[in-house]
Amino acid sequence: MTDLPKPLVAGNWKMNGLKAALCEVDALEEKIASHLNLKCDLMICPPATLLCSATIAAKKVEIGAQNVHAAFSGAHTGDISTEMLTDIGVTAVILGHSERRADHGEKSAQVAEKVAAAQRAGLLAIVCVGETKEEREAGQALNVVSRQIADSIPIEGSNADNIVVAYEPVWAIGTGLTPSVNDVAEMHHSIRDLLKGMFERDGDKMRILYGGSVKGSNAAELMGVDNVNGALVGGASLKADDFFAIVEAAYL
Ligand code: PEP
């Protein structure tokens, strides 16, 4: 594999964090400043209420959103557009997270519309896919993930600079459980093949993150797997010390 962008370690704060939590972004910036040889990019995706202040606080850390509406503007109460995000310095958006698919019935077709909107505005789309426990036990993990990728990422307009795929087995999110290294390797290898089939040379360069109970103690092993190009981190991203422990274990 050639010309792969730097791995990405992205923190998804979900619905956590009041203004005081921005000190964690400051703390992360301090850590980066004293580790100039970092071998990964870092991103924090705080709740929408903190995005604007976070982009002001962040220098090296990228700031991403957790969701967006596909339309440019209009009568969509409570929603925000990709252009509103770029307007305040946000550079990425998480799309199709399993919690949005489950809590809000988001389908892959809607995710694809949001991905196209992200591209319209110049945002990096972090597209989440992953099977449930039942689907894995039924031997359907690869089918489910392949279908989600094919239906969530539009062929037109997608490339290695604007798409990151996050493989997040639903049963590993927030549970402390992780798949075996072999299972991660097998899934990421299959995702790579699928992306190459869909996007040719760009598919070879798209970053594929692993997400689900990543922490400092398992990061080196998980990030060392072939075709794992970084992590999407939930719980362990809320404190700069815990988040940076992942970076220290895998990318220093
Ligand atoms: C997530 O929800 O994207 C996630 C990976 O959560 P956690 O790290 O807490 O499992």
C-alpha cells in the first residue's frame, strides 16, 4: 500500500461535555506541543454546543461534528448544515454512527446524502459501519458491513482525501469488549478490498479506523493490525490523558 495519509485518532464525545470540558482540548494541544514526532492526526468531535469554542481552542487538533443535515439550508428545525460547520472551522463530520442508525433510524441512503453534503462543503466524512452481536453470531458481519459501505458512500465525488471509514462493531461500543485481532484483520482486509473495488487507487489509500472500546491498554495491538489506519474512540476520548495514552501506545 502506498501514499496512505497519516493514521487518524478521532475522539467522539457523543452527548458529553459542558463548556468546562474544553480544557481537555487545551490539554491535548499541550501534549501535542511536547511530542513533535506524532505519527498520527488527532481529532475531537464534541457536541454541537461546543463546536465553535472548540475550533477556537484547537490549533493542531482537528475539530469534527457528530452529525449534520444534508440540505444547504432551510426549514429543518434543530438541524445544522455542512456549510454551517465549515463556517466555524470544523473540518470533519462523523456520519452513520450506529447510535444514530439505532436511535434515529438513520438508513445508509440518508448517510450517503450526508456524505455528499460533506463533500459539497469540503468536510472529511468519517463513515461508520459495523454489525450487531446477532449479525456476527449469524455469520452476517461481512455482508452487513459490505452493504453499509456500498450504500453509504457515493461513488461519485468520494476519494481518499474526503472519506474515512470507521469499522465499529456495535457490540464492542462502550462495552469493554473487542473483537480478536484476527477478526479485526479479516474485516479490515475485506473492507480494503471492497474500497479498492469501488474507488480503485483511492480505495487503497482511504483510511479505515477501528472503533469499539479502544483504550491505552489495547491500542498498540489493535492499531498494529494490517489495514487499521487509526481509531474512532468514544469513552476514552473524554479525558486528554486517556485519549493521549492511545496515541502514546500506538503512534509515538
Ligand atoms: C464510539 O461510539 O464511536 C466508540 C468507539 O465508543 P467507545 O470507544 O466508548 O467504545
